Amino acid sequence: MTDIWIVFAVIAAIVILFIWDKLPVIVVCIAAALALWATGILTVQEALAGFGDPAVIFIAALFVLSAGLEASGVTAWAGQLLISQAGSSRTRLIVLMMGFVGVLCALISVNGSVAALLPVVVVMAIRLGRSPSQLLMPLVFGAHAGSQLMLTGSPVNVLVAEASEYAGGGGFGYFEFALVGLPIVIGCIAIVVLFGQKLLPERSSTSLPPDLSRHATTLFEQYLLSSDLHQLRVRSGSPISGTNRGSLAFTNQPQLALVTIKDAKGQTTLDDIVKVGDILVIRGPADQATELANEMKLTFRQDPRPDGISETLFNRDSGLAEVVIPPRSPLIGMRFFPGMVTESGDLIVLAIQRQGDDVPRGAVLAAGDTLLLKGTWYALETRLAQREVLVVNAPDLVRRQAVSMGPGSKTVLFALGLMVLLLATGLVPPAVAGLLAAGIILIAGVLSVEQAYRAIGWTTVILVAALMPLSTAMQVTGAAQLLADGLVYVVGDMGPYPLLAGLFILSAILGQVISNTATSLIIIPISVVAAQKMGISVQPVLMCVCIACAGAFLTPVATPTNLMVMEPGAYKFGDYWKLGLPMLIWFFIIAVFLVPLIWPF
């Protein structure tokens, strides 16, 4: 009995520390696993077993797949498609938006789908003259509903499917979740269409994300990159060959400015030394460009694509960022020039302006100057996080909105299709299917190993891995049995429906204050034992828990996505339950009354 109370104490400590929110989630979870080992309840192998569990591997692989969809421009393309199809009808807009985010969430994740579509939805609202507060909460709740459409929609789905298989009830198929997920999504859309306008506030926020769908065009026009651009290839015997890019001064053509240098394959190069075959991208009058070509033995190169230069500067791998030199910046007084590579070695200066005019070559930087920089998205995001410059528009936000499907999109869609096929047919375990999809993305070069590592939501992965031993401890100590006995005793002879209702309410309440993944890991062992004690199938019981864990609607702190839209939607704490409660009631109806019709007791 002492071991049971230790387990209860660990659970209580986890819940309290999660609500307190002063310690990192992963620290709390790992401490819980170590506490179960230190008290002798679990062996060290049992306490660390979660880190090698196939479900954890599958969840990590899904993060890589999600990042691949984003990096290849698939999610940006999807957002642009949504804008083009939405129209001006409120009903059409809500149906398309919630259905769209639901499907996207089912394929990647709740966080990823909301983050990708949030700026798109704000842009739609502004263009249509609607308050973003009328759309952002339905966006998030639509994602929660969509997480029930497929196995990959949520880590909870994966955990429930694994628990069902281990308990002897048979797992849930990839598309089997849609049997309840589809009615959930349809019902949630209907609630928003019928009652959303009355239940949601009409407010405007001061922190709305900007419309960056035409960002590249805007920068090209501002810095005159869209006109008078010439591509000159360095021939053998050219005086420019072998020189340092920093010494490229077009003395006889003062109106010419170097924009960037591309290698023989047409890819932007960061090499300091100019080589034969390199292509100089130069801005300036055509007559001076011709004069330079004759003088330096260069040949004009015409890109076969009409947007070839712009695509070279702005694509799925690299982009542009506009920065301002703030007062007291250490860069003030330093000499920068177009075409130079920054000290970090991974950014190129394309243009420098002062009060809207180009800064003469050789001039030193002053406070208020603006620089247009080019680099990989990773370099832009990491280098510009320093305080030397002020970033006008965050590169991450630009990439999400403005970069549409790139060369890697077909590869990513193939990897996604292959994973869905393998999961639907059951030819290989989910973890293997996920790893194959992630491997294809890495081998094809859509993501580097470093990018894949950064894409994984380590907080979620470690939370799942570290709390899995808690589920084990609840079973081996009899804590799950004790709680299940109490639940069954309360239900008495009323049958399994009250059991589903009790588990749903318990899961839903806990899910409003702590992570739904953590909630599921606490409730799953209780529900399995309760089902076995009542002599009923574990499948309807576990599916009920799965649906309840997705119903985190009542507070902004219930999920990261609820919090994500709070500021741009100008929501208050009390706004969430007004629309969230009808949603949660619909979830309850599906979980308690429809689920047993699909998976009988």
C-alpha cells in the first residue's frame, strides 16, 4: 500500500508543478521517473524504458515530417489555397478554414497546423473586413477536432492505439479514428457556424501578424532589385577571376552595384574568391553593365525562367531579411557594401539604404540605415536574433507565409503518402513507417540532420518518454487497480456508459490545467484496468479517453495553441469557455454515445 501512495504523491506533485509552471516540463517529468526509481518502485530499466518505446520514436518522426512539409512550402501553398478559395461568405470561410486546419492537423500536428495557418487566417480576416477574434478561436478548436481524424493527429492517439494493442483489445487503424473524428469535426463546424458569432467577442488586437504573402515583391521593389538586374558569367582569362569579392569595385561604372554571386550551377555562393564560371548578379544601367562585360571579359547570362533571379534570392532554402541599424549598435561606423559576406560567413548583404536611397559604396553604417540580407532561413533566424540589428519582419513568419511549394515538395508529399499507405495497410509498425518517411526527407536533402533535430518537439518527446514509467508504476503497484475499483464502485450496476462518462469528465477536467499528453498517460492505465474489471472491451474506453483529452477548450493555458491565439485574437481568459463548453459537450456526446456503437463493449 505504501508504494501506491508514493505513486499518488508523484502524480499530485506532477499536477501541482505543471500548474505552478515555474519549472521546465521536461525537468518535472524526468524528476518523476527518477523518483519512481529512487523509491524502488521501478528498476532503472523500467524507469527509462519510455525513451526506447516505439510510440516515442513515431512521435519524433512525425515532427520531422511536419517540418518537411513546412520547409518544402507545402503548408504555405495550402494556406494560399485557403485564401483563394475562402470567398466573402462567413459560412463558407468557417467551413473551409476549420475543415482545412482539421485535415492539416490530422497529417502533421495541432501546433504545426495552427502556427502555419494563424497568419493566413489573420490576413483573410483583415481582407474581408472581419475581426480576427471571430476566426482564430475556431481555427484552434478546429485543429483540436481534426486531431481525431487520423492516428497521426496527436501523440495521445498514438499512445491510445499502443495501449489498446498491449491490452489485447487490438490497436486502432490509421483511418479508424475518422469514424469518430469526422462527426466531431462536422459538429464543431456546425456549432461555430450557428452560434460562433454570438459566443465569440468582436475585438481588434494591436499585435496582429502582418500580411507577408507578397513580401519578396515588396523588398524587390523597395531595393530596386526587380529592375536593371544583370547576370554576368566570369569567363576564362577575366581579370575578376581569382579576386576577392570584397575588392570588386566597379570604378569605371559607378552606378553598378553587386547584388550577389552565384556558382556555375546558379546557386548562391558564399565563397570569398570569384572563380571562372561564377555568375555576378549586378544592379545598374544596361549600358554600364555592357561596358563592364567588355572590360572584364564577362558574358551576359539570360536565366531561362522569367523569375529566375527572384527565385534564386527567395526560395524554400534561403530568403531575404530587412534589418535596421539601431542606436548604439556595434555595427555603427563599420564599412559594409552590397555583395559582401558578413563576418558570420553565412549572410550576404544585397543592398544598403539610408532614408530610402542607396548608400554610396565605401560609406560607413549609421543608425537608421536599412540592410537587405540574404541567407538560408536558418542563418537568418539565428544570426538576426542578436541585438546588433532590428529585424523588420521575423524570417520565420516570412517563410511560413511567402514561400510556396519548392523543389522538395514532391518528395515530402511522396514520403507522407508512403507513410499513410504503410499505416493504413499495417505492413510495418507505425514507428518504422514514421522513420522511413523521415529518412526519405533527410536523404532527399529537404531537411538537414541539424534541421531535423531542431524540428523535433523535444518537450513533447521527453514528456511522453519520461511519463510512460508512471503508467507502468500505476499498474505494477496496483494504483491503477485501486482507482479503477473506486470508479467501478461508484458506477455500480449502472453499466459501462456511466464509466465512459466518468472517465471523460476526469480526463477533460485534468486536461484543462495540464498537458493532454500527460493527462492521457495518467488516465490510460486506470481506464484499462476499469474496463477489464467490468469485463468490457478496452477499445471504447480508450477511445473515450482519447476524445476527452482532445477537448482542451475551456482555458487559454490548456494547450500551447490556445495561448498562441490569445494575443492576436485579443481574447480574455473568460472568452474560451463560452465557445469551448458547447464544443466539449459535443465531444462528450460522441465519446459516450457514439463510440460504443462503433467499438461495442
